Amino acid sequence: MALPEHKLRVLIPAEQIQARVKELGAEIERDYPNDPVYLIAILKGAFFFLADLSRAIRRTTRIDFIGISSYGKGTSSSGEVKLTKDLDISIEGADVLVVEDIVDSGITLTYLIHVLEQRKPRSIRIASLLDKPSRRVRPIQVAYVGFQIPDQFVVGYGLDYAENYRNLSDICVVEEG
Ligand code: IMP
Ligand code: MG
């Protein structure tokens, strides 16, 4: 399954991800009294999380995607961010939940929240499957976190290494060699 130059070690097995996503869904369902809830997923990494999380929230939801690129193809953000695909729907007056795969430096989300706030949503919060708190450069409040993980590069369940491994059901650490 892995490329010859990589070894993959399971960090969070699929069953554990599924159980945690259901818990988060139940929590979000309790916290949002008004329908619809706007789920805005960041492409591409958050799409598996969005698919499972949205079905764990028994509410009317509206789903949209936003594309962001942080320049550079390596394993860390370079600090420069740009919008590559905008929303199709208006979020004015809406309760928005931004759905992200992982918060690392916090640079991507700091930028995105700034952009979305200018569109006057009623509320805006973040749900991230993973959080690497030790890597934070910009302080950012994440209302719903699936798992905190150590400073290791992970793939699977949407997360990639140079576009590989998004389709793994487990979250795995990539080891070189
Ligand atoms: P931030 O701007 O540094 O918080 O970067 C967040 C983005 O970097 C995420 O949306 C991911 O696309 C990517 N990223 C950060 N850490 C990892 C990782 O361990 N595996 C895969 N992608 C990562
Ligand atoms: Mg991402």
C-alpha cells in the first residue's frame, strides 16, 4: 500500500476515528439550536471528516467547500496563504462551522477565519479532526477537536503526503526509508 520510500505506522485506527466523529457530531448537535448549520470544509483534506461528521449531526445542514493553498509542497506551511476556490453559498447571518483536517501552525485557519468574518456570519467556529498544539505559531480557538497528536507527520482519512495516502481509513505516521 505504501510507496517503496515510505513506511506507514497506524496512529489512530479507523474504528477509533469513527467513534470519535460520532461523539463530536452529538456535541455539535447539542450546541447548535438553530437550523441550518453551515458546514464549510477546507479542500481537500477535510472531505472524509466532513462526510462522516455531517452524517453524525442530525440537523439540517448546508455544505460547501473552500480551497486554500499554503505555498510549498513540503511538510509544513510556508506562512503565505491564498484562496483557490471560494464558497458557492452566502454565509451572511449563518451559523458557520469550519471543518478542517488538522491544525498545525494555525496560519491557514487564522487567514480563513479573517476572510469569512468579513462576510458577517452570525457565528463561526472550528471543528478539526486533529490538532498538533506543539506546532502552533498563531493562537487559534478550535471549538471541537477529535484528537490531539504529537509533532509527527500523518496521512490518511483525507490527509496527504504530496497527494498520496488520502484514502487510508486509519491515520498513519509516515516514516522515511
Ligand atoms: P497550518 O496552517 O500550519 O495550521 O496548516 C494546516 C494544513 O497543513 C492542514 O490543513 C494540512 O493540509 C497541512 N498539514 C499540517 N500537518 C499535516 C500532517 O501531519 N499531515 C498532512 N497534512 C498536514
Ligand atoms: Mg488542509
